[in-house]
Amino acid sequence: MNLTPCTLIVLRHAEKSLGSDPELTDEGRQRSRDLAHLLKGVNIQKMYCTEYIRTRQTLEPLSAIAATPIETIPAENAPRWRAAISDIEAGETVVICGHQNTVPLFVEEVGGKVSELENVSGQSWIPGHIFDRLYVATWQHGKHSDFGQTKVLELRYGNRCEQ
């Protein structure tokens, strides 16, 4: 077994405008630049986002400095998301930008846990006003049963979102 860890960085999109598929606000665009600054120098092999403008815009500055393209997976395509996560190889770092209801699922998929969630219709969600969380999950490469040893570091970036 390769002892080089797998790393998954998961975040919610930055602050958005109103509408059915809104762009980021000025504050959200600044947060996306803050993300790129924070992760500058990290060797990122893959980046994924949903089909929504706000998730792509959140990752674009990071994609530019990391020279890593962003792959789009439809938010509702759970099998493709599971495959993308399970295909993470030893030594790889993968970044996913999702939504308040998908970030906890992505972290849980590798055996991690997100704290301070709200229950919305029986599902765990990040509170609507929280955009500054970044979850870094690491584990040893192997089968899903190995995910029991996943470590999750919760970081804050950009302007603080008050509780």
C-alpha cells in the first residue's frame, strides 16, 4: 500500500447574487481570490465544480494560478461525484467546490465529518450565511473501508462569516 496520503479540499461557493443561477458578488469574487492566495503553491491535480456559475467562479482564480482545469459534474449526478472521489490516487490533491447541502456529503464520502451544521428536511446543511469554511480531508489510499482513518482540518479563509 502506498503511504502517501490522498487529499480532498472541499468548500462551498463564495457569496452569490440573487437569481436562479447567480454570479458571485463583489465580496464573493474577493473570497475566490483569497482562496487562490491561500492555496497558492499547493500541487492540485484535479478540480471539480457543479454546473452552477457560482461554483465555477469560486474556483477560477485558483485554477488560473494552479494551472489545473476545472471539470464540471452536474450537482445531481451522485454516481459521477462518487466516482470522482473514489478515483483520488495516493499523493493527489483534489479540490471540490459545492453547495451548502453537498459539502457535508463530499466530506462524509471519504469518512470525514463537518461540524456546526443545520438540519434541513432531514439533511445536514452548512448554514446559509457561512461561506468561509474550507475542509481539508486526508487519508491513506485504499478501499472505502480505509476511510475510517480520515482526518479533517476545518479552516477559515477570506472575510469572517459571523455565526
